[in-house]
Amino acid sequence: MHKDFEKLTHYKYADQAKWYLNGFWEKGAEKDADTIWNFTQGFIKFDEKKVNGTELDEFWAHKFLESIGETLTVLELRERLKKIDITCNGKMALLEFLAFQFGKTVKEVVEAPQGQNAALIREAATKLDTVQAALAEVLKALETNKAAEESFKKAEVELKVAVNDLHSQETAFQGQIDALEAKINDPNGAAFQKNKAAAELAQLKSENPLPLRKAKISQEAALRKVEKGAKTAEAARITLEQKSVETEKAVEEAEAFLENLKSQPANPYGAIWWMEKELAEAQKYLPAKKKK
């Protein structure tokens, strides 16, 4: 019996949780489902293997117990772990913790009924995998979209600065022209001063001064950057929208499949609840307009 239990403790955390939920769904596990979900996320958080982990060593088991309000001394922890560590390997598997937490024996856990419809459950799991893969694409598209929007906003700021600088240089240039023309047209001005002003004006009009040329070049470059940024941002937005729609369709298909599965007799209701929970969690990462 202990060997069978030990085999179960080598399942990934989510599978350990589903085994417990399936087996004790109608014996109180249904009302504890969210708590068990949170315990599972805690194990995943403290395991460097994350979702692929199966058990925590003494140090991380201590951290997990602290996270749920169990403030124990090292000696107290070790005594607690001796009671929890059914497999006696110095580590704490999720299923060991759940059995201890909810007062289940090894025999009860091992013999806990897992329901039927295994083929349908595998198909549902495949659909959930499709959702997770699609969600990964959405998250990637979200990052790309965010980066594109930030780059576009930065380009707009640079363009505004460049436009203001160009306007300032043009105003200064026109001011020089106006001042020279005023000297030329001054009826009281001396002839040599008018001639000098006329020569300066001709030279000024023949070629824009360096600051103005630089300002025009900067403004043109900034404008091109904005135009390019706008195209990139629009492409990223369209991609994000497409990926979101694809993911939403995958979610709807999985939800419909699970809803139909629930009507079948002798179901592993814990596993079904778990997949519905994963779908709900996945949708939290979709853009707001795509959330249900």
C-alpha cells in the first residue's frame, strides 16, 4: 500500500491535487477545492522545478508552512514533517500534506475512486493544452504590443521636441530676415548700412543657417521614426487581436467540451473542476475586452 502511495507522490503537483479531489470530491473535497488549489500553487511557488515538481525538501517545506500561517520552530517543524512525511524520505509531497491536512489515511488515498471517462478526460486535457499554448502566444503578443506602443510614444515625444526646435529655429531665422529688411527699408538709414544689410540678407537667403538645417533634418528623422512606429504598433495590435480571438475560441471550445463532459456518469469531478479553474485563470491574462 505504501509503495502505491509513494508512486502517487511522484506525480506532478497538479496531478496529485486532482487525485485527491477526484477521490474525495463528495466527501468534503468539493468545498475545499479552492483551498487545495492555493496549496498547490504554494508548492509550485517554492519548488525550483515549478509545475514539474513533486515534493519539497525540509527547507522549502518550512517556507510553505510559514506561508500558510504555520510558524514553527525547527524542532516543531521536523516533528510535523515526520507526521506528514508518509514515505519517510525527508521530503513533503503535496499528497502527503493533503492527507495529513484533511485527516486521510494512506489506504484511503490510494483507494480513492478516480472516476471513469478517462478517454474524454485526456481529450479535455488536450484541449486545455491548446488553450495554454494559445495563451502563451497572446502573452508574447502582449509584450510585443506593449514594447511597440512604448516605442511609438517615445517617437512622438521626440517628434514634438524636434518640431518645437524647428519652429524655434525658423522663428529665429525669420527674425534675422525681418531685422535686415527693416534696416534696408529704413528711410533714415545710411546708404552703406542699407547696402551691408542687403548683402547680409542675400547671403542669409541663399542658404539656411546650420542650426536651421540641423533642426529640419532632426524633424524629418523624427517624423520617419513616428511613421515607422505607427506601422509597427498597428501590426502588433492586429497580431494581438488575432491571437486573442484564437485563444478565446480555444477557451470556448474547451469550456463547451467540459460542460458536456459533466453530464456523463461517474466522472472524475475533481479533474473537471481543476481544468475549469485553469481555464478561468488563463482568461485573466487575456486583454480586458476579451475577458468574460
